Amino acid sequence: MWCTGVMARHSAVVSTVFTKQRSGLWSCTVVCVCAALSAFAAKTNAYVVDPAVSYYTQALRGAARSRPGVASSRGFLRLARIHYQAVLLRRRRDFARASQLYGRAIDLQSSGKLVCNEEVPNPVALACSSLNLALTEKARNRWHSARRVFQDGAEQVQQLIRREFHVWVDANHELRFDVAAEAGHIHYQLDQALKWLATLLTSWALLETAQGRSQIARRLVQRAASLDSTKAALMRWKMLSPADNNLGGKQVESRPEAIQSYRSERCFEGISA
């Protein structure tokens, strides 16, 4: 009996110790699992990107500055969501509503109600919106409307570049500087703004060639090449040759086209001023 009692007490002690050890092991395991899940969640969140921001950043073609660990500004987020909604509408071929969204983005930027220069230069953002609106209007076969968007966009972008960077283009397609840019990031932002203006002009030139107006298109490409040297290769386009689009060496235009040609010439003067 005495032996049996001692063995029972010893078994109870061992069971208690084992239970405590097992409880401690489980606690440690739970803590480790929670920590691992938290780390995984944090890592996952770091790679979760707003699809609107991702699309808009790609649409800006490298002009948006990377700011790791810094939240996007309200202006950039709003523009990104407008552009993303518009491109989804374009994919569904709802071009009318897409045009409305791009038009809203342009109005917000032109009025100064929306700025996002922390991530991207304002002239670049305006050029991107203008380009997408013009291409959407072209997809609707609204050629005159697309031309007006290109004209207005080129003028407004050039005005923004002069206001923000004190740089303008003269009648000889040469850059003029009112003041010297000192900071390195200013040089980069200016370079991006000029490249986007050049892209806007070359896209406008494509529109003009489709309408048989090679002379205007050639001038647009010349202007673009003076802003972005990579556009110089476009001067070899066969469609820019006057012989390809003229009759008898003279370009024939209807009265509406002649009026648009006059407006284009005025636009060149406005860009150069």
C-alpha cells in the first residue's frame, strides 16, 4: 500500500510537470505562429498596390517619381483613379463616358484644383490626360474634336512648362531659358515634361497625316524632335513627304480644314511665344 501511494504521488507530480511543459510549449508555438503570420501579412501588404496607381504610373512612362514608404498624394491618387476608370470604359468601348472622365481630369488640372507635382510634374500629368482624351475622341471618329484637344493640350502644357520651369521654345524650335535650373531633380522633371510635350505633338502629327495634311504633320514632328531627340527618326516617315499626300504638289483642303489649318498655325505661334 505504501509503495502504491508513493508511485501514485510520483505519477501525479510527473503528469503535472509534463502538463506545464506541454502548456508552455503550446504557448510558445502559438506566439511563434502569430509572429510569423504578422510578418507575412506585413510583407504581403508591402506588395499590395492600388491597381489604379499601378496603371497610371505605367501610363506616365517613367515620369512618376518613386517614393518608397511614402503614401501617394491626394492629387496623384485622384488622377490615377480617374484615368483607371476611363481606361476600363475604353476597354468596354464606352468612349463617350471615358472622354468625360479625361475632360474632368483636364479641367481639374487647368483650374489648379488638382496638383500632383510631388510624384509627377504638372505639365506631364496634363499632357497625359490630353493625349488620352484626344485618342479617345479619335476612336469616336470625332476628328475635329481630337484636333482641338491636341491643340489646346499643346498650348496649355507649353504654358505650364514656362511657368514652372521658365523654359520656352522659340520660332526656330530652340529651347530658351529665362533662368538657369540648378537642382538636379528640376533637370529631370523638365526633361520629362519636354518628352511628354514631344509625344503629344507626334501623336497630333499622326492625326494630321490621317487627314492628308502632311505639311502640318511635318512641322509638328520637327517641333517634337527639337524637344526630344529620339523623335528625330520620325522625320523619315514616308507619310510626311508632301508628294505622298498632295495633289499636283499643292495640298487641297476643304473650307473647314483650311480653318483648322489656320488654327494650327496660330497654335504654333502660341507655343513659340
